[in-house]
Amino acid sequence: MGMYRRHTFTCDWSDKIQFWLIYILSILFNFHGLLIAYSNSTFMEQFATKEVIGALYTIGSALAVFSFLFISRVLRKVGNAPLTLILAIAEIITLLTLGFTNNGATAIVAFVAFLTLNPLLYLSIDIFSESLIGNNESATGSKRGLTLTLMSLAAVFGPLALGLIVGEDSGNLNNTYLVSAAIFSIFILIILGRFRNFCDPVYKEVKVLDALHNFWGERDVRNVFLAHFTLQIFFSWMVIYLPLYLATEIGFTWDVIGSIIAVGLFAYVLLEYPIGLLADKYIGEKEMMATGFLILAVTSSWISFMAAAPVIAWMILMFISRIGGSLVEATTESYFFKHTTGTDANIMSFFRLTRPLAMLVGALIGSATLLYVPFELIFIVLGFLMVPGIFFTIHLKDTK
């Protein structure tokens, strides 16, 4: 919404592109990404050290942020559908490269390219979605809600499929990239077949300095932004460092790791929609947000003491941690959009940058921490990183 405006005129593609296609695109996008997201760091360890892997995430995320700031210029020249095709084809090339190469330099370049391309494709789907909804704001909540639910389901099945593909032999990790590329090729076929006549909205520049000034000047918007950013740092560590820890330090096989992660992610499927309803109708966001950060701080720290724990204990801990994640994610999203309107374009654009920004900062902090702290203790550091989220939440004005 920050990079583009919805149409105020009628396009002839509205009868040809149905919104259910957005659901399919979202499922394919999330499934192919989550199929490899949790194994990326372990796969790349054959080419780089743990500290360097964090640095690669930092570089890829920085390039994604930089690209995000200037992508509206490209969108105005080529349009979203052609750009989506270009990005998707480029991403498939990176996936195939990672699946086949044994060369360290080639793998590193392909991996950084994937980290840069993937957030841009998420933005492309978002543009399709917002344009198809059009000016019917009453449909936004239900369609967005169903999209997020389906993406959460895809997120659960991604790690399970990872476990089935890799099994007990981590040497099979390269196969996940090939399967991911095959699945994502369906995404390209849908864009080619159904989105060729997509009518682009009016794309606007992201004015970063204006966005910084605006969100910093609004106390509630600033604090919820910082809370959401803190949550995204948690997500970045769960993607980069938790699977690497489980595989290399604890010694779990990938079928077990996939099951542990999937059980945790299932909390989002069960809880995010009810949490949103509670925030709207009963208790507001503030109390649930603070509770979520408290859960994240405790469960993140507890990972450091789980080395000898059985698999079922890991599943329980991951599920409880994602209860905290669900509470924070649903309430920060809800609170933010209650305090912004369609005219707050720059603020919303900046809010969209939290994911790649947090990946950049989280990977940087993780790499620096590993230089001085044993691997198993970095999760205590993550627990402390969640504590500021509680203070950001305390200073919010409650909506109930």
C-alpha cells in the first residue's frame, strides 16, 4: 500500500483474474520458501562457517531492503506481472544452482541472490492482492485473513516435507532446492497463464526519510513498529540458528527437526485468527502483546537448557514459543493498522521493511554473538533481545 495506490477506474482484467488465484500463489510461495528456509543455514555450513552464514543473511537482507526502496521505479517501467516473472525465473535459477552445485563461491552467490529476490516476490503477490480487492475495503479483512491462514498451513507442511525429502541423511539437503524449484515453476505457469493482462495500479516512491519522521513522531505507531521489529528478530533467529543448532549440536535428523518445527508452526494456524477477534471485540492488543513477549523471552532462553531433552519436550517448547509469536504477530498487525489509514503511505511502506531489516539486524547480532558465546548460549541472548518488546508494549495506549 505504500508503493502503490488502488485503482479508481475499472480495468478489463477484473473478470479474468479471480481472487482465488491469489490463494494459490500464496500457498505455492510460502510452501516452496518454507521447504528450504529452515535447512538453508545447515546446507550452507558445508561452504562457510556459522559466523559467515550469518553475514550472508545480513548481505542478502541488506540488498533486499535496498531493492525494496527502488523497486517502484522498475514497476512503473515494466509492470508487476512481467517483473514477477523475471524475479520468479531468477529465483528458480538460484534454487537449481543450489541444488546442483558443489562449488562454494557459486553456492554463496546463489544463496545471497535468493535472499534478495524472495522478499521482492512477496511484495509482488501483495500488489496483485491489493489490486484485485480494489476499493472494496470491506473485503480486505476476510480475504487477507484467509490468505494468512492458508499460508500458515503451507508453512506447517513445508518442514514436514523437508523431513520426508531429507530423512536421516543430511547429504540429501540439496534435493530440497530441486523440489522447491519444481513447485515454484507452477507459480510461473499461473502468472503466465492468468496474469498477462494484469492492470497495474499507480506506483508511488517510498520516501524513507519522511517515513522515519512520521513514525517517530507518533508514539504509538513508533512503539508498535519497534515491537513488530523485535518479533521479526525472533523469527530470523528461529530460521537461521535453531535448525542449525538442532542439526549440528543436538544431532537430530531432519525428519525429526521437520516435525519439531511443524508442531511449533501449527500454533499460528490455531491461534492467530481467534487472537485477532479477541483484540477487536474484548480485551484489545496491549495485554496479549506483552504476554506474548514474556513467553518469547522465557522460551527462547530455555532452548539453551534443552540439550538432553527428548523430542516431545522440544515439540512442546516450540509450540509454546509460537503461542507467544502468535500473540505478538496478530496484535502488532492489528494495532498498527488501527492507527494508520490509507493516506499513511510512507509509514506503511516502512512497516513492510521490518522483515528484511530484522533479518539483517538479527543475522548481524547472531554472527557477532557466536564470536564470543558458545552456540547453545546464544538463545539466552535471544531471550534478552525479546525483553525490550515488553517495554515497547507497556508504553502503548490500549485500544480497549
